[in-house]
Amino acid sequence: MSQRLNIPQTGALDFLSLGALVHRLDPGIVPFRKATHCDLHVSGGEFNVAANLSDCFRLHTGVATALVNYPIGDLIAERVRAMGVKAFYKYFPHDGVRGPNMATVYSDRGFGVRAPVVFYNRSNEAAGRLEPGDFDWAEIFRGGVRWFHSGGIFAALSATTGEVIIEAMKAAKSAGAVTSFDLNYRQKLWDIWGGPAQAVSVLTRIVEHVDVLVGNEEDLQKGLGIPGQDVERTAQLDPRAFYAAIARTVAKFPNIKVVGTTLREVHSTNRHSWATVAWINGKTYQSPVCELEVWDRVGGGDGYAAGLFYGLLAGLTEQEAVNLGWAHGALLTTFPGDTTMATVEQVRAFARGGSARIQR
């Protein structure tokens, strides 16, 4: 059995993430080919967790990332400040024409039987240019960091980003921080420069340094090469196949102490059944199941991760941590955008079995 998490009690930062910042254009329920305007959300799979932990759960968090000196970079930096996240930027100049750029994610919201559509423009993305040596990890970790986090989206951007994650993971472990990683397997990103075999190669080397792993059964199969059953044929709310995949994952990576994921059955774009599960120190825990009326599903998984991490950082019981992740992920789907608008009081109330009755 793996050892228990040993989370430092104090540190200048409770949580630090490493990843790419992006801006998402959202035309709502209108498909892009008919859109006349878009909302703009600042996002990033790794950043979202830091933003959620800061804004909702009131922890001291930071993000290490690339930023381009041009107006889109300024807009993104403003949103990072607004979410209370301390930034450690590697700056890149913009040539006024070609970049480098802050990546754009295009994501309509779909509706009913029409699924959301997501596509990217990550051409000449500044974050993909990050390489080992770009951050002074010794200085960043000097004041103490309790928890360090990164993810598979950043790892997939280029041949150097995975190496940056490994460099940071080693520095985090040396500084005594807990390390976590969200596999977030994205086929389109890996296909650009290496495909599935490259993904398994890179992600395996990263996960060797990880204490807490987030990812569903498909992530484990495709990202780490863990054998399993056909995920398309698995009942989405049945955790047994996931538990079997966890056993195989921990056998391959005995350093892992926690594995968590969301369980989602999509009835329509706006109606989901939602639950979460986690394997913590050799035992499994499952949240309740709730029925979601979804406004914007993007970021729900990051919302779960933030709630789960908060529960563990706060020293709550394993079941309380799982339920907080479930509750925060559920609430996040009721807001526009990728990051939280919930308060910790709302999350705690829902995790205890709260309802949507009006609060007077």
C-alpha cells in the first residue's frame, strides 16, 4: 500500500500550478458559423484549479506560465489578478504580426440534443516555447509551497513542456511539496507532434513524480497505457471499471497516493447525472449522485479537482474532501466561464445536502 500524503502545514503559497493560460471565445448557444458576438473567458486547465482555490476556497495560490506582451496578454493578466492568483511569468515579446500568441479556444455551448463544439488556435503559442531553465524554481519554492500541480494539456503542447513539468516536479519534491497532475488527455494536441505513443512516453515520466493523480478511465488508458475495458461501453456512473484501472495504475506507479475522477452521464447537453470518486491511501470513496442542469460544462473537472485538493489541504476527512470536489464541480457548471463564481459557504452547504431553494 502507498504511504499517506504528507502535506506541509505552512508555506508562502498553499498551491502553485504550472501550465498555459488561454482565452476562450464563447458565442453561447449559437454555433460559430452563425455567431455575431462572443463572451471572452480566461482559462487554462492548470490555472483554473489555482483560480478556484483562491477565489472560492480563499487559499494563497500562484501560477507559473508564459505571457505575451500585447493586449491579449494584458487582458489575461488582469483576470489572473482578479482571481487573486500570484503570477510567475516568463514574458515573450509580440512581433505585431505573427506572435508568439496566447492561445485561443473556441467553444460554443450547444443546447439539448446539440453537443458543444470545441476547437483551438494554438499556433505559435508562447506556452509551447517554455523550456527547462525558464523559471527559477529554487526562488519560487523558497518561501514554501504546500502543493504543486500541473496537467496533461500543458504537457501536450510541445517537446519541451513535459520537460519543464518534470523539472518543476523534482524541485517541488525537493522542497517538500505534495505534487498533483491532471492527465486531461487531449487527442488533438498529442496528434500534432507525436501521437498516442509519445503521450504515454511523456506522461509516464511525469507521473513517476506525482502523489495525486486526476483522470478518468480513458485518461489512464490513453495517457498512461493502462489496459482496461472499452470506455465507450462502460456505464458512466458505475465506478467499478475505474477502480480496476486504479489498481493497475498504482501497481505501475507505487508513488501515487490518491487518484480521483468525475463520473458524468450525459442525457443531453444541459442535463447530466454527476458523481465523483477517489481512491485515497488504499480506500475508495464515492460522492452522492446529483442531476445537473448545465449552463456551461467547461471547467467542471477543474472544479472537482479544486474542491478535492482543498479538502485534503484543510485536513478534512477523505469523504468530506470527495464531497467538496463533487459539490464544487457541480456548482461550477451553473456559471458561465471556466473558473468559479461560487463561495466556499455555498460549496459546503451543497456538499452537506443543500438544495436550490431560494436563500432569503
